[in-house]
Amino acid sequence: MSSLLRVLQLQPKSCGFLQTVLRPYSTPAATTKLVINNEFVESKATEWIDVHNPATNEVVTRVPKTTASEMEAAVAAAAQAFPAWSETSILSRQQVMFKYQALIKENLKDIAKLITLEQGKTLVDAEGDVMRGLQVVEHACSITSLQLGETLPSVTKDMDIYSFRVPLGVTAGITPFNFPAMIPLWMFPLACVCGNTSVIKPSERDPGATMKLVELAIEAGFPPGVVNVIHGQHDAVNFICDAPAIKAISFVGSDVAGKYIYERGSKNGKRVQSNMGAKNHGVIMPDANKENSLNQLVGAAFGAAGQRCMALSTAVFVGDSKDWIPDLVGRAQKLKVSAGTEPGADLGPLISPAAKQRVCDLVQSGVDEGANLVLDGRGVKVPGYEKGNFVGPTILTDVQPHMKCYTEEIFGPVLVILTVDTLDEAIQVINSNPYGNGTAIFTTNGATARRFTNEIDVGQVGVNVPIPVPLPMFSFTGSRGSFLGDANFYGKAGVNFYTQLKTVTSQWRAEDVSHQKAATAMPVMK
């Protein structure tokens, strides 16, 4: 019996994991394969990375550090597929995307189970992970409108100018561990429906969801070479940054990696969009709806064990609203910490023992610098999962902007709380922070909300909405220290990123008109 099946059988009987079978992209030895030219290929790598179930730390699969020749083969397959795919009619590409979104819907729960197994988040949260990615795929089905060009007839006698958007070529995506389905679906579906081909490097910590999504893409009709998958760490990233055939790179992840990829990729002449770290603040005004605001704050701070780039990890209580902090602590204490497969779990484990240790160290740094630890989740015990990477909801009050627990992105179920007297002070605190991913204000005063949204220097703002991630008809517009690049993810900005403008100026003289016999048959697509 494979180690993957053994681990699956350790899962609670209520979650349906026992029905899971070996996937076509995993071998009987539970190693994750590559995808090259629509073939699931066993890597010849000599180095492998273990993927652990964060709730048990059991190994569920092994990921290869893809060899140089295998990475070159993946890019060569993408480059070879590009001419035919880019010349495929936009209506045909749209039909493939229609089939793809239907297959994701049909397999949503199975993809969510893979996410919970490898990443740890609760099943309901994992389903939301898939659903938010699916929404981007659904919007990509509107490509016939999204990729429209522009025209200006008769700029002078017999002369017209028109522009249209053409694909770039081979694109690449480097994805993080925290959203194993949503982030890949921000990348390769939109790139491919625009006529590009793609090479994806999923996180080496939880590749299963991406592998399943690519399997479904092949089933939907993506031709050989249009989407390929490689695995690895630093060497794979460097290869993507340096490969001449790759024209654009999409990245979501940490500051260090994001800045490195942006700099190295840009120096090699590639387009790069890089979503990085965050420190998202929620401002609670005294006039806010108390019950709604505290519930929203608890969910946004501790959901997904705080492993979201849009987690509301910092609360700024204004004026008398600070009197609500004890009620906030009481709500956080009631959250259930357990394996993501367990019924009623509100938050699961962190991704790794190292991540747990880092979170605990940052909490301790806050205590050492003078913050007040009013809720300590570091010692939480989860029966049956004693080896899991669990940290319970943790709250630090009396935090100051110079403290390490404030200046660094904790990326765990930790809420740091600052108190100020006025809205002006709250705005100053947020605008002084280098990050600009997201923020929210809780208030019942429209004028207060309007002033906040106008004066705050953050790319995504919620008014009584704690995690203001835009739906895909808009774009993900993190700013300042949270983003590097010129075009944001998905929406119209995403289409712009994956295409380039071509402008044609043509002149056809009126006196050159020739006459032919009229065609009377109904025109059809050929």
C-alpha cells in the first residue's frame, strides 16, 4: 500500500477521504509527476521534497526538484504549441474554457480534499479557495469581450487605424502554498484563453490541487503543450526567470522571493507581476455595528489560520471602541482548532513546523517589547493530532508600530491591536505602513467611510467588508510594498498583462474598389 493511501486512511471517516484513489499524476510510490505535452511524466530527479499533511506531519507525496533538461522540455513544449494555439480562433478557445469551468465545478469537492490534505485548511475554506479561482475561469469565458480592440475609421482620406491585443508567447506562473487552487487559476486559464501557453510551478508544499486542475484542463481540451507543470525550489525559479522563451512571469508569495523574481525577470526583459506581503488593518469606529464588526474581524483575522495575504491581521480601535476588545477575545476563544477534515473546525494547522515556530517567536517578540498577550494560542492541544502544526487564536494588545510583531507579516492566527483616539490617527498609522494590499473600516457613518476611502493609500478597501478581494470583473489591486509590476492580476488588467497591443494603419484608396458577384449564402465561422 502506498504512503499516500496510508495517510488518507488516517483521516476521519466523516470526511470521505477513504474514497480517494491514487491520482494519475502520482505514482504507486506517491511521487508527484511533471506535466509536459499533456503527459504526466515521472521525473528523473535525484532530489525530492516531502509533502506533509500539516495536521499529522505524515508524508503524503514527494515532489521532484525538476532537472534542467525536464524544465527545458516543458518550455520547449509550450513554445512549440504557441503558434497553433495562438492562431486558434478565439471562439474555439472560449469553448475550451466553457468546458473547463464546468469540469472544475463537477470536481470542486475533490479538489478541496486535496487542498485540506496538503495545506491543512478546513474543507469549507478549501471549497472557497476553489470557488474563488473558478470565478476567474468563469470570467475568462468572456474573452470575446475582454480582448476587444479599438478602431478609428477615416483618420484621413481612405485611411483607418485599428488596434488589437495579441498573445505574448510562453508565460509562467509561480504560486504560493496558501491558495493552492485560487492562485493557479488566476494565472494559466487567463493566459491561455488569451492565446498564450503556460508553464506552472506550483508550491512544492502542496502541488496536488494544481495537478488536478491541469488534469481537468487537459480533459477540457487544452492541446498538448499549452499548459505544463514543473516542480522545485530555487533552481526552478531561476530557470523561469532566465529562460529566453518565457515572456511573462506571474508570482504570488513572500517579499523576498517576489522582489528577487521581479528584479531578475525584468533584467531578462520579461514582464513580471508580483504580489507580495501585506499588513492589513481593520479600523473599528465607535459608531460601528458592534456585533457585525467583531464577528467579521474574528473571521478575517483567524480564518485559514491567518495564512492569507488579505488576512485582517491588525485591528485599529478608534476611541471608545477599545472597550469592545474583551468581547472580541471572548469570540476568538470559542473558535475550534482542529484538523481541516474534522466537522466544525474553524481553523486548521499552519503549513509546517517551521511556520509554527516563526509565528510563536513573533508572538513572543511582542511580549518582550511590551505588548499585552490577552489570548495565547501557542500551547493549543488538538486530541488525535498531537503532531500537527497548530496554533490557536492569539491576540496582542497595546501594540506599537515599532514592534516586530507589527512590522513583520506574521502569517498565522495572530491579531495585533493598536488603539488611537481619532480617525486621522488611524489613517496615519495605515499610510505609514509600507504595505498596501488591503484595509477595511467598520462604521455606520457614510461620511466617515467616504473620507477613509479617499485618504487611505491602500489598493483594496472594504467598507464593512473585512477582506475586500475584488471579484474577477475587477482586478486584484494591491499597491505600494505589496505589489511590483504594471498590470495587476485578473480582470481587464490581467488580460492586458497577458497580451500586447498591435496597431495597424491602413489605406485603401476609393478609386481602387473592384466589383465582384454578391455572396448570398449565410456566413459561417470557418
